[in-house]
Amino acid sequence: MLKQTPKISENGGVRTACPLNCYDTCGMLAYVRDGRVARLEGDPDHEITRGFICRKGRDFVERTYAPARLLHPMQKDGGEWKRISWDRAYDLVGAKLAGARERHGSLSIFHNYDYGSQGLLRALDQRFFNALGGVTTTVGSLCWSAGLAAQEYDFGAYAAHDPLDHLNSRAIVIWGRNPAYTNIHLIPIIQEARRRGARVALVDPIRTKTAFFADLVVQPRPGTDGALALAVAKVIIEGGMADLNYIREHVHGFEEFRKLAAEFSPERAEGIAGVPAAAVRELAGLYGRVKPATLLIGMGLQRHTNGGQMVRAIDALAAITGNIGIPGGGANYAHGNLTGFGEIKGREYAGQRRGIVRARLGQELLEAKDPPVQVAVITRSNPVAQSPATPKVIEAFRRIPFVVVVDQFMTDTAEMADVVLPCTTFLEEEEIYANSWHNWLAYGPRVVEPRGECKSDVVIFTELAQRMGLGSYFNRSITEWMEYLLAPLNRHGVTLERLKQGPMRFPGAPRVAWSDQGFLTPSGKYELFSEKARADGVDSLPRYRRPEEAAGDAPVVGDAGQVGGSVQFSKYRLHLLTPHMQVQTHSQFANLASRREMEETKTPWVHLHPKAARGRNLEEGDWAEVISVRGSLKARVRVDSSVREDVALIYEGYWLKYGGGVNQLTADHVSDMGLQAAFYDCLCEVSKTGG
């Protein structure tokens, strides 16, 4: 029997929400037949979802009932997996954790987590490890932290306009973002804005499907967006398009920035970024000559060693044109509106803490001493497949004496574990979901009973805590945890009972970011020149610097003495880009039968421009070896005119066990700020090989 009665919508479906780590966090309706979920649809009453969802959301039905789903705790015995009971699993894991803490200290325990689910209760896993006294865990991000750090220097915090405010824009610049694949509910907003007269530009090294909705497409060389943005700023300033009144009142450091931008003519940007000077001027005119204009900044461009400063250079365009704090404006990357929840992570219980930079996971685990890691517990993540420099990650995990993974499938990471604990899908558990793009909170009920012996993450850590004498830290039921999370918002009308009736817009979330011009910087103004950045060891201005790995024909720009085109990279002429696949969220869904039957997901494909393919004697469908200074990967060739001639594109998310693992090629470079993984600083070459 269900432990609570799900809310049935007027359409007859159970109202819930998607947990995936993407922009949309869709409102969903789950239709149940004979105790099984038969189908999932978009909630037509959700302001953002509006009745449609992506392929990934619909495929959660297949994911939930997949034959390969883990349904029982598993232990590796002599290299073979065997089923064990939950009692045995808890006894084994608890003993290993307690033994490591007693003999080596709590820092000998490593906890790796990420955003495999957007559920707020997932943070209770951190509470467990804090209750152990504090452990070794990850810091920084694989995903977005360079951009967040950039906006904190510029604005004092990161904030974005409500998505529906983009309907007020007269110009929209989508920079390094592909909503056609990763943010599908932004597309109708862009379409409606265009119908109202807005012009749209897309800036991306790849002519993605989003280009279909753009009036202008600009394709810079990877890692050069900062130089392009500075050239656009120069045209805006010298063309009389800057808002001098706004700058005088609300911007700090304009003169210093103006001098920096003056160094970047469109012709110089053409040499650096590979974008025609005329296109630089056209982009500047499209954005700078009308108001309001909005920037929609993606996460791909900040996955370079110079990524944070590139975001700062793009942010600067909004500042010098006065497009901050007005309807239809903004430099939109992400928001931090969904705050003020009850604190459940239990940070106060941790007497100590040790950080491992996510971007350098393998290397830093290998270097961890005093104490070395004795036990690793992996939740809501698949680091063996998704972290940079896969060979180092694999070596590091092999050296850890005992590894535990909580997952729904035997992923590449789970294969390296000693014990795997099966967890529920979002359809089999209760949760609360928040989002960093739109401003809607959602409640997810248990729609159906868990399959097999699967338990939610909350139940797993509650029961494990009780086994280890930590039950006092987990003395609430799931309902009580949700009520505790929402308690600070009760005064705004946000209660669990109200949220169960349907999604709620977060109280106080602004439609327009920075409408009061109340920046949280030291100067109280938008900071083109940041003393805080300088104090943190970062350039005070958004200066363009060459990426760590750049093709030899890209000119060197930066401080005196800076060098590029290193000898070790001289034979690698292609920039490897590894963006998100349309039908997967990172490595999730890659193992489903429907995916394995799809030609484009059966094996990795390397996308090459026709000229790049011809120059390497490659044709459509050929087998090829993609090589970097770190490793190689076998892939099939897709001849694709949407990519630049100096780019090789391989979608990330393929599992190693299926012949994938693009991070065998990537480096563990770290961005200039925010401890961000610089996946896209990766040069490679492609050559024909046998099938």
C-alpha cells in the first residue's frame, strides 16, 4: 500500500516533477495502471512546462522498469557479484566506516556526490557524513562554478531574470547555450519574443539546433569567447551605444575596462576567435542598438581554463549598455533565488573537513595522504565515467580498499565497488524539487511502490545511521524532514500541504534581477574592475587569456612571457568539445535498451567538418581513433558541417563498458576561478582505424 495519497490532477494523472539535473525541472503527470506507471506527460498547468516534456522525461518509465535495474544489495566476492540482504549490507558498510574512522580518522572516509537528482532531501547524505565527524569530500564543480564565481565578482551574487521576462526583450543573445537540447522550455519563449519583434543571435562554436531560431549565428574558436566579447564591447563603446548615464551611476571601473576593450578591434578578434570582423560588428549592433536586450549565457563556454573571465567579459556587455535591472535585460546564467530552506546538511556536526577538487578527482585522491582514503561512498554520481582524466580516476578507485556505490544501475563506477546499494527512482519516493533556471518549487509523491528491495537515499542513510549509533541525527520521518525544510517559508504560505496541491512560485523570487541596482559588491556597484578578484589571485579585469590547450594556429594573447602551442600539443590540431546529448542527462539513460538500439547512441561518434574529414581521409561511418596527449578513444565518423573546421565533437555520457568514456581524452585542468573542471581545454587528433 502507498504510504500517502498522491494528488490526482484534473487530467487524471498523479502530479509530480522531474528530478534530472537540467534547466527545466518539468512538472509532470504520471499515469498509473495496475500499480505500474504507464506513461509520463508534461503538466499543462505548470507555468513553465506547459504540457510537454523531453524524451528523457518520458523515458523514466523505461528506466524504472528496465531489466538491468538493481533491485537488491550486491556484494563483490572474488570478482563476482552476489546478492546479499540489507542487514548484511548495513553491517558490512557500517563496520568498514567505523573501522576506518577508528583507525585512521574520519578524513579517511571519502564521500563523492553530485546532482544525479535535484531532490532537496538528497542533502541528507551529507548530514550522515558530517555526523561521522566530517570526511573528505569534493569541492568545486564539473558543471557551472566558474560562471557562478564570475558573476559573484561582477554583481556580488549570481541572479537571473524569470524566464518569462525574456518576452520583454528586443534582442536576445544566446551565448554558449543550446536550449534546443538542454532547455527545451526556453525555446517557446524565444519564439514568442521573435514574434513580438526581438532579434536573436546565437554564439557557439557549433551551429546547434538552436540556430534554427536565430537571426545571426557566430561561431568562435573554442576558448576565445572573451576576446570576441571584448571586441563587441569596443564597437559598442566607440559606436556610441554605451549607456553613459547608467555607467556613471551604477558601474565601477569603466575607464579601466574601456582601455582593455580598446585593444580588441574586430580585426584582432577575427584573428583570435576566427569570426569575421563584419560578424563581430553585426553582433555588436544587434545587441547594442536596441533596448532592452538580454544575454542568455550557457555553461559550455566556461569549461575552459579561462572560463570565468570569459563569462565576466560577456557580463560586461550588459553593464555598459545599461541592460541590468530592467525588464527584458540581464546577463542570465543562473539564479540563487531558491534559498531560505531549513538546514539539513548538519555542517555543525563536522569537526573537520578535507576537500578534493572535483576537476582533479583522480589525481587528488591518489595524492591524499595523512590519512589516505580507506573507504569511499558514492552517491548521485558516476565519477568514473563523468570526471576528467578517467585513467587517473580508475587508478585512484582501485587503490581505495573499500568502495560503496548507491545507484539504480551497475554503472561504470558501480562496477568498481565492493558493495552496491539499490536506490529508488523519483516515481518510487517522496521529494521536493527546486531549480536554478525558473522559480517553481514542486512536490514529488511516491507514485508507485519501489521495485524489489530498492530504498530511497533518505531511508538508506537513516537506517545506516541507526546501525552505527547515529540515529539521533536522523530522528525525523520523510514527511517531517520535508516539513522541516519548508518551515522557514511557512510565513510566505509555502507549506507541505499546500505544495502537495501543485507547484508554487518561490516567494520573493524577482521577475527582474537587480531591479533595485543593489549590487552586493564591495563598491555597491556593478564591478568591471574587481579588487576582490585581484585579492583572490584573479585578474581584476575580464582580460582575455589563451586557454591552457589551444591549437597551434591560434595566436598567443596575454601577459608578456605567456606561451602557447606547446610542443606536447603541436601535433593536435582539433579542439575537442564534449557537450550534452539530447536524449541523455550526462550518463543517465545511456544503458537503456531504447538507447542501445539507436544508431547515434550505440557507439561514440566524432563529428568533423567536411574539410577536416577530407584532410584526414575520413568518410561518414568510418571507424576512427580520437587521440589526445592523455589517451585514445575509438569512434565512428560523422561528417557534419555544423562544427567548425578546427573542432572535433563527441557527445559526453557514453559508458566505458559500451565502448565510450570520452574523459579518457580530457585533462584535469581547473578553471581560472570557481574550481571548475575545464573539460573543453582539450586538443586532439583523429585518424582512420579498423572497425
